[in-house]
Amino acid sequence: MNRAIIALWLRAMNPLALPRGMAEAQRAARSMVFGLAIALVVGLIPTWWMFTSGWFETAMSGEYARMGLSADQVAMQHEMMKAIWPFAIVSGAVFSIMLYGVLAAVQWRMMTRAIPIVMLALTAYGLVANMGMRLLGTMPTPELPLWITLTTWPAAAIAAVIYVASLQGAMMLHRLRREP
């Protein structure tokens, strides 16, 4: 890609650089697609790891022990989960890709304010819930590995910055469209 085009898109994703006209506002509103792509990739990788590494099975075993299930009940739960894993992983990934794809297509075409607002709200909820679980000591055991935290939190911050820039662009577009 041309350096000028990259510079234009990077400017569009910067919430401190307010759009100066219709073209910049459209580019900023459409930059939401990049934030959604980051969120999708960063969400799928740890989810895949949790289901394939045995982490989720270990966490569920801890829950079964806290529930006081008998050995037969635990064995039955393990067999049911083994049957469900492939479907859960594939259907979860397909649903996420479809949802984020539809959101990206709608945002690219309509440049709406609603999608950035919803994604910012979900990001804020995720941050508050995660911090609350860490502070209250209710994080699922076993603890997630450090590499997941070191990849998901910075990527979520980058995506949130892009969401803010997209919201600014969409708001400016809304104002420009209302002007006579």
C-alpha cells in the first residue's frame, strides 16, 4: 500500500485527530472495521487455546468438585463435554466470524454511531468485569496464562481507541448530513 494511504488510515484511527471534512469523517467511521478485526482475532485465539489445551476441562473439574458431584456424575459430565467440544469450538468461531463480519459490513456501508457505542460499552463491561473478578478473587481457576493477558488487554485497548475514533467520525458525519 502507498504510504499516503496508510497515513490517512492511521490518522482516521487516531481519536485525537478530529476529522476535518466529509472524507476524513467517512474514513474515521469506517476504521471501525479494523477495530472489529482486531477484536475478533484476539478473541478467537485465547478461546481456541482454552478449549484445546485442557484449561477449560481443568476448570470444570474444579467446579464439579465444589458442587460435590459423585464420581459417576463427574464421569458423565466429562463424557458429555467431550462430545460437545468440537461443536462448541466450531460453532462459537463461526458465530463470532459471522457476527463481526455483519457488524463490519454494516459499519462500512452505513457508517453508523450505534456499532461503535455498543462495542465501547461491551469493552467497558469486559474491563470492569475482569478487573472486578481479579480484585474480588473470583477469577476462574486455574488462572489463565500470562501470554493471554499480555495479548488481549493491549489489543482490546487498541480496538477501543479505534472505536472512539470511529464514533467521532460517525458523529461528525451525522452532523454534516444534517447541515443544509
